Amino acid sequence: MIRTLSFLLAIYILPVGLGARDFHVYYLGGQSNMDGYGFVKELPEDLNQPVEGAWVFHGNTAKDGTLADGRGKWSVLKPGHGRNFKSDGKTNIYSDRFGLELTFVRAMQKAHPDRNIAIIKYSLGGTSIDPEASAAERFGCWDTEWSGGEGAGKGINQFDHFLATLKNARADKDIDDDGEPDKLIPAGILWMQGESDAMEPVVAEEYQENLADLMEEIREAFGDTKIAIGRITDWEVWTHGEVVRKAQADFVAEDGNAALVTSTDEYGKSDKWHYDTAGYIDLGEKFAGAFEEKE
């Protein structure tokens, strides 16, 4: 009788919390305002904790002209996925900063309590799309046809590091480690970038075409999903920012499956290039709202 009872209890208990899951996955990419410069220490208590039920794969960043990296480790989302986050594929080294991911995921969970939400993040501060931008040599670029570098790293740039991140994230078939394979469903692309393409007039004029080409490539790799574009600010440091802002709006208008997040002009500054903590908190919510508006 005891053995029978024990067997029945085992059957009842073991499946709890286990089982294959479908995860709606969003890709977060761009430059430093996607990296995140919000201060973890300034987060309110309800946000300064892990996000239950949400998972993140944050790819390790690397320079152009180096072997494709994108190492990371699926983990429960929590503060620290901002500037200077690093991973060696086995251990995540969290930073004292955060980005829009915290409130974006929470808002998506609230809007879709029946869904499991996950994100894949790869972004790098200062990067342009155009290889002719002055920032490209210093920080890197996303142009898929970039042919710089030497040796084993020749032709490898930020798009290739994104592809490596995506490959590494997808290689793990059980992202929540519950013993059952999971399914990753591409659900959306979040792009916060353009500041480094707004410094020279010729580069700025090419931004709409460059953005459209890159988004096509990212969709091909990630999934043909909705895109939410964060409009760059009207701050004076972006000398040709108005050209890029118009290009972002025109891209969204012509794409047919994209939305523009325009709240960035309302945010305070942590320095002359980046939003303050309150800005990143709001930005995640606004990105979530952009996806909801398109559904």
C-alpha cells in the first residue's frame, strides 16, 4: 500500500512545472540606448528583482573584424542587462545598468498572461549601420556587406555577432532547464539606433535605405515579424538628427508592419547621449505599447 501510494504521488508530483513550452521571443538590437544606461540602484523596489517566468539570452559583444562571438546563457530576466554586461557562455556577468527590457517584458506579460515571453538581446554602443559613418571605425557597423578586417575576422561585423547570438540562443532546446524541449516563436524586433548615423549629412541621407536593408536581413534571420523602431532624440549632439528621425518615420510608414516609438524626446539625460533611469523605465512600456497598437 505504501509503495503504491508513493508511486501515485510520484506520478502526480513530477509533471508539476515541467513540460515543453512555447516562448514568444523578441529580439532587442541597436546601439547604446538599447544597451541601457539606467542605474539599477535607482530602480523602484518592484522593478529591482527578477522577472518571474521571463527568460533572456544576452549575447556577448565583440568588435568588427573579430571572430563571431555572441556567447550567452539563457537565464531568468533581472536587472543588470545594461551597459558592460558580459557573458562567456557559461556565466553571465551583470552590470550596474539596465535597459528597456525590464519594463518591456513586464508589460508584454501583463498584456498576454497566457504567453511565455523571452528575449534575445545583442546591441553595441556607438555602432552605425553605414560603414562610412565616422563612428563605424571606432565602434563598429551593421552593414551586412562590410568587408573590413583581416585574417579570420575579415568581413565579420555587428550583424555577424547578432547572427552568432541568434545561433547560440537557438542551440539550447530547453531554455528554462525543465527537462523538456521548448519552442521559440519569433514575435517581434525592437530597434533603438540611428544616433551614430546622424553625424554626417551624406550618411544621414542614406539612413532610410540602410535601415530598410538591415531590417530585411534581420527579419530573414530572426523571423518575418513586427518591428518597433525607437526614434532618436532631437538633442543637439546629433547634428543631422532631423534627417534620421524623418528616415525612421518614413521607413515605418512604408514598411506596413512596423511602429515608431516617439516618447524619447520626453526623457531626461544621464549624460549628453543617454536617457536617465526614468526614461528607460518608460521606454520599455512604450515599446510594448507599439506592438499592441499593431495587433
